[in-house]
Amino acid sequence: MNRIQITPDLSFSQIVYGMWRLSDDDNTAPAHVQAKIEACLAQDITTMDQADIYGGYEAEEVMGAALKAAPHLKDKIEVVTKCDIVAPAGRYSDKRVKYYDTSAAHITASVEHSLRLMDIDTIDTLLIHRPDPMMDHHETGGALDALVQSGKVRSVGVSNFKLHDWTLLQSAMATQLVTNQIELSLTAHDALTNGDVAYLQERDVPIMAWSPLGGGALLTADSQTRDMMTKIGADHGTDAAAVAVAWLLAHPAKIMPVMGTNNLDRIGKLSDALKINMDRQTWFELYTAALGQEVP
């Protein structure tokens, strides 16, 4: 498994385990969650992706129960989590409307909640989950800097930010933003040509890719892309999902696909993408199929 350097003293596994569905499983017992983490570790997948809002603000606690029961796992994983989405659910069930909160008070309180719920002392990377149209970048940037200085957070980044959102926040920070988690897949590939990937690639900033299987559509929709992925997968002794991930891994921008599933068998195959050495023509064959036409 390739390691992606996030800071001089922090690296992530290039394939990341996404825990947005963790509390949706019929079995959320600590031993079962531990088995998922251990299945990842067996493949050298060490990076776990969380967010305070996942599972209606319950997924972090489900993970924390497993880490409390198996504390030896804490030193074997890196934890990413996110904050700023406030939705009328869980601990925010009294709110009237879904909104974003990038105030210093909210960010700091969210970190304290996440540390307690996940039963950890430090968050490896904290992401601002969504761009906030009411963000005071000086307040938000100052809060993120303070969290890094306190040691509660090792590094900070963003999610779903456009170039102008990134530069606005970064302009008010001493700490360097380390990643942007964006939607990127064969079904959502605009970031490859609209400047989102190019901006980060130019600055050598690793990219986290959420929904790398297009929310499952890549595997279920009757399409030329799916048929092509299935054939390529079969040629390499694996499946279409592995091909979709390999397509992202082949890009030179250091893309880290965030893979989410509760099925232990599928978790055990997350690294199958490494079986595929995707050449440029194969990459463009898939891209052409996804575009529905040849490139100009």
C-alpha cells in the first residue's frame, strides 16, 4: 500500500476506509467494528475517515466504543474527521434548519465532542466539511491554528472547497491546509478539468476522493463504463470496483479514494485495486466511456 505524506511527520494509506455508514450497520457492536478496522489493517489500510455528522452524529461514538474495547488499535490508525455541518438530528435535533457553522466556538466544541466520542487524544486531520457562505476566515483560520498549536489536532484541511474557498481560508492561517476531500470518480470527473485537481496538484496537496464508486452507480448502472470495468477487472482477477479505484490511483495527483462499506468481505477486498497496473490508454478508454464521447 502506498503511503501519502500529509505533513513531514504524518502519512496516510493511499486507500482510506470511509466510516459514513458505520452506524447504519445492523451490527454496531464494538467487536464487529473492530473486525472492520482489523480487516483494513491486514491490507495496510490505516487511515479512517469520519465526520461528526455521520450516522446522525452517531458514527464517531460507534467507532469510539470499538477503540475503547481494543485500545491497541489507536496507535495503528490515523483518524480524519470533519465538522461545521449542523443538521436537525442527534445532539442538534432542536435546530430549525440545516446550516454551516465555522465559528471558533463551534469548531472547538466539535473537536472536543469528536475526541471524547472516538476515545482518542488527537485528531490526525480535521476537515471543514463544507464551504460556509457566512465564514469569517480570520475567526475560522485562527480557531484551526489554535487547535493545531494545542496538540488536539495534528493537521487541518477542507472538504468540498473550490479554489476561492481554499485561498480565502488559507490567507488567514499560519498552518498550511493539507488536503481537500472532493467528489471524484468515473461518474463525477469534472474536477479533472475545471481546475479543482490542477490547483491542488500544482501545490503538491494530496486529494481525498469521496464516493469513488459514484455512490454505487458505477457498479449497478447498465453502461459501457461498467462493462469495460468488469472486463478489465476479470483480466486482473478482480472486479469492477477495483478498476474504478485503480483509475483514481493511476492519476499523478496523489488521489486517496475513500471507500465506504459495512460488508466485511468487501472491506477485505479494498486493496484489490493494487492488482491493476493501469496504463495510459486503458485510463483514457475508461475516461472516454465515462464522457460518452472521445476526447477532443
